[in-house]
Amino acid sequence: MTGLPRIAMLAALTAVAAGTAGLTAVPAQAAPRVPAMPGDFNGDGRRDLALGSPSGTASGVSWAGFVTVVYGGSSGPDGARHQVITQDSPGIPGVSESYDRFGGSLASADFDLDGYADLAVVADGENNDGPIPGGWITLIYGSANGLSSKAVGLGQGAVTVSAADFDHDGRPDLAAGRSGSFAVYRDLATGDINGTVTDIGQGYGESPRVSTTAADFTGDGYADLAIGIVWPPIDGDDDWLRLNVYEGSADGVAPTPAFTTSRVTAESLASGDVNGDGKADLVVGTSDRPGGAVGVYPGTASGLGAPTVIDQDTEGVPGTQEPNDAFGSAVAAGDVDGDGRADIAVGAPDEAISTTVRAGAATVLYGGPDGVTGTGAQMFSQSHAGVPGSSEQNDHFGAQVALADLDGDGKGELTVGTSNENGSEGSLYMLNGTASGVTASGIKVFSTATLGIKGRNAYLGGVVLP
């Protein structure tokens, strides 16, 4: 993209059309009095779904990318109330171009404290030949009618984003990770669109995988930033690996990591308090091990402790650890059963179901006073009783997972992306959380047809707002 404008403010969106942002029948809410929870874009007290399709076709342009928002209600997200946003939508900076990959990563918080959550969207292929490598971020502001046409283009590149309050000033900040560095925006409410950049270190491979998560791992009131980078090998060398944790403070995110290791392939990251001690724990998915694994690093007052490692051979975990299952390629944390402790969802998109290869599965691991174990673990696939459809080769059920309370009952729903369902269409499954765990009863399925994006190379479920 050329000449990306920094700030654009136009009237609220009203029309639904391919290639433009639109919203179907979302009533305006009364002006909220308190900051909104992440993902509540219209301030109605219900979290909404945001789904990225970075490979999607927008305005006839392949691989330009788009974002689909499904607005929530008393029974959770309603597929009839959806909005599609592209870089050609009113007020959104820039234009849709091939390989911009708008929607490559998503993060949400009420950055301007107006009672409506906002959405940060990464276009990780944007301007890769320009002076700032690694994509662009568009911050789209919420309103009583949902995500509006008030938007800001941020000044640093990004591949992945996470939101948290790093300096404990009561205002959410945004961290943006990319190859070799990260940027933190500490005052988006008043126009901090440049951010502060910290170098991490540079590998030698191309197209590194970058992941971030942010939470208070030490319990000091300041959110900390974890960032994992995996550079692919060159000329037979090993991967170049890095997992760093940077502590938050009144001055923002520290420039030097408090924790670092080069021995973990941190392909996916999440954070949540799995043992209920008031400190967030770091969840690291490592799918390159034979079959894959998840490491849970407990948060302590002095930093991260030694990890508990869970794989499909751990007692109580369904399935068997097998090469190329990709268990851990996606992880999420949230309280499924309402016991006050975070549980963990793990995607294994290459899991074979019976003799069907790469059909995929998602596993839920439950937290407790001693952290996460295999006790009570559940595994779901498209062959599970009550789950619509059937396990098919290359469906990749579990390509992405999320755990969040989408119906307001205090228990997190398991959202599972099946990115290759029906080829490049994809689909999304929402399973309800209950006091006894996840259930397939009352499951919801969102398809490209129900969301009005069929035939646009959506790979729906490949990117889901954490």
C-alpha cells in the first residue's frame, strides 16, 4: 500500500455489502458508564466474535484480507448480526491490495475508555517493501452501533498484537510483535500512533513465526509481555528460537527481558491464571515436538517458574501422541466451568481421526489448585457426538481455538476454527461451557454462507480474537 493515512474519521457504517463494512440489525445501546470488556464492540455487555480472513478476497482482490464480526446477545453470537470490514470500508485507512493480509492478527480493548471495545487489526503483508517492515495495524473504534468508521493507522509494523495495561495507569496499551522487535503503544486514547520500539534479536531465516500474549505474571499490578519467535532453518541449520518475557512498570514495558530462553519453539502463546493464585500463568504451544505439547509456566512474584508439560501421552489426556498431530499449534486460556481458574484449549489441526488424516481435534485441559493436569480433559472433533459434520481429510478442525464467555453466563465457550472445511471456505464451531465442562449440546456453527462471505477464500476460523 502506498501513502497510508494515519487517521480517518467518517460517519458510522450502515450498509452491508461485499468489500465494505456493514452491520445487520444491531440496535444502538445506551451510553455505557464503564469501560467495555474486550470484544464488546457495541457496549451491550456481551462479548462479540471477531474473525480474521487474511487470505480472503476483498473488492475482488485476492489475498487482500478482511475481518468478520458476529455480534452477541443473550444466547451468544448471532450469525444474522454480522459485519464485514476491509481496507476499502468507509473510514478504514488504505485500500485493499493483493497480499496485504488484513486480518492476520486481532486484539481488543477499550483503548479510549468510552464504554465500547475497539479492535486492532494487523495487515501483516502491508508495506513489506517500505521503510517499516512487517505489516501495519489499523485500530477500529467501537460505538453504540458496533465497530465504526472511526479508525487509526498505527505507525509501526506488526505481525501479531496483544492488549493489556503495562504501566498500570488504567488505560489499555497495545503491544505489536514482528520479526526482530516489538512496539508498545501506551496512550492510544490521545493519539500515540508511533509507539516505542524494542529490538529483540534477529534470526537468519525468512518468514518467522511470531506470537504474543500479555498478562500480569508476577501479580504486581503491571501486565507483562511474552513474545515468541521461531525463525525457520537455513542450509540445514536448526531453527532460531526465542521466548522472552518483558516486565511491565510505571514506565511501560522494560527493554530487557526478565525471562528468556532459546530452547522452546513457542509457536503459540496464551495466558491465564490456571491455579487461582492471582498471578497469570504462561501457556506455550510447541507443536514441533513429536506430536506436539503444551508447556504451562506458573507465574510467581519473582517471575515464571518451571513449566508443566502436557502432551497426548499425559495421563487423562485423550488420544495418543503421534508424529505430526500438531498438538499445541494453537492454544487459548479461559474459565470454562466458572470455578475461577483458567482452563486451556489446545488445537491439534493435523490430528488423524480414525483413519482420516489431518481432520483435526481440539482438547480442553482443566486448571486446578495445583495447576493444569490431564484430569477431566476432553477432546472434540467433527466425529464427536453432537458435533455437526464429519471428520474429513484436511479439514483442520482446531486450526485456531479461543475460550471466552460469549453468552454472559460466567463460563467460557470453546470456539474452534476449522479453517479448511469445504476447501478454502472454513467454518467456526462454538461449544458451550458449563459447570461440568464443555458440552456439544446447543453447539453453534458459523459458515461462510451464514456470514455472507462464501466464495471469498475466507479460511474461516484461521484467525479468532483471543
